[in-house]
Amino acid sequence: MDDPFGVQKAYLAKKMVPVCTSGFLKRAFVLEMFGHLESRSSTDEESRAEESLAEELTSQTFLIVKSAKWEGNSVSGACHLDMEVTLPAAYVSKLGGQNVLRGDMWFNMEARDTHWKLLSITDYQGSGDNSFRRFLAPFTQALVQARLNAAKEARIAEAKRVDAEEKAVEQQQADQAAAARREWIRKHPAEYAAQQRAEANRRAAQVADERRRRLACEARGGTWGQTVLDANFGFAPSCHFKIAQ
């Protein structure tokens, strides 16, 4: 429908101002400025670190909309915002040293059913990127990497702590077993002596049996040696014969 006097355009522009200055758009802009898209799901450690940092910085950032204009129609267009962003005081030195950033951005929008959907945030309508984000990217990436490094160091430290605790428990159990064995020996000298004799007899019988098998092997022209069993059982004595070529 024609709008020769611009009445409808003016009405729509006025109607869209609350949408363009809504808390949703402000939050979406600040989140993206700090490197996280609100619609993106965090599926890996780096993405989760980016999201955590962006959420933390966003909660401490103050944004003022100096002016807001709607450029478009009732189904699509862009909010043209002139903004002033005050960065978190505790992070200024880590975010380039500027506590206030100023500039204008285009929030490209599209009507979906009964609400407006944010498509992108750019320097220019329909093209370009977020210059606020481009400026802050090296600093936020460094902060994310620092958090990832700290998390890695914490995991390594925790693994070392758990390993040390497990070894301490194992050593304590071994010491308790050794003490219990010494106490048993002290209280049962006769039984201990019998155990020692039985063990000595077992070893002597084993040596005699291996000697008998070795002599029998050599008598048949074989070579007495060791056969590898596996990693758990080690080696076993056995007789080897040369294979004719």
C-alpha cells in the first residue's frame, strides 16, 4: 500500500523503537561482543569457557543506547543503534585498556509469527561484522586460553594428588601387612619355622626337578633355556631343539 506522506513509515519507526532498545537485543549484542552467540550451544570445553567468560563479562557491562532508528518494513529490516558500552572495571586492563567503547551497529531483524528474530549484528546493514567484537577478540581469546590453561593445570594437579593419595594408602596397607606379619612371627615362632622349612624344601625340590629336566633335555640333544609365556607369567624353563634346514 502506498504511503505518500510517510505516515505508516513513521508509525512503524516509532513502534519499533521499544523492540530496538529491548533488553534482549542489548544482551545479545554484549554477549556476541564478548565472543559468544546466545543461540549457540556449548559442546566442547573451549566453547563452554567462551560462554562462561561472555556471561561473566556481560553481567558486569553497562550499555547505553544513544539513538535508535528502524530501517525497514513490517516484516524485515534493521535496528540502527548508536551505543556506548562501559566495560567491567576489573577487566579493562585485560580488554585493551579502554573502559568505554562507542559506535553504531545494525541489528538485522526478521518478523517470525508474533515476534522479531535477530538474524545478525553488523557494522553495516546486511554486511560487515561486529567491530566491537573484532576489537575485543584478541583479548577475550587470551582470557579464554588462560582459563583453559588453568583448568588443565588444575586437572593435572588433581590427578597427581589422587595418585599420591592412592600410593600413600597402598604403602600404609603394605606397612600394616608387614607389621602384622612380624607380630605373627613373634607370637608363632614354631609355625614360622615350619613355614620356612616348607618353603626351603619347595625350592630345593624345584631346583632338583629343573636339574633333572635339564639333564634329560641335554641327553636327547636339546638345549635347556627359557620360553616366554606372556607379560603376566614371564618365563618358563623348557627344552629347545634345532630344526633341520
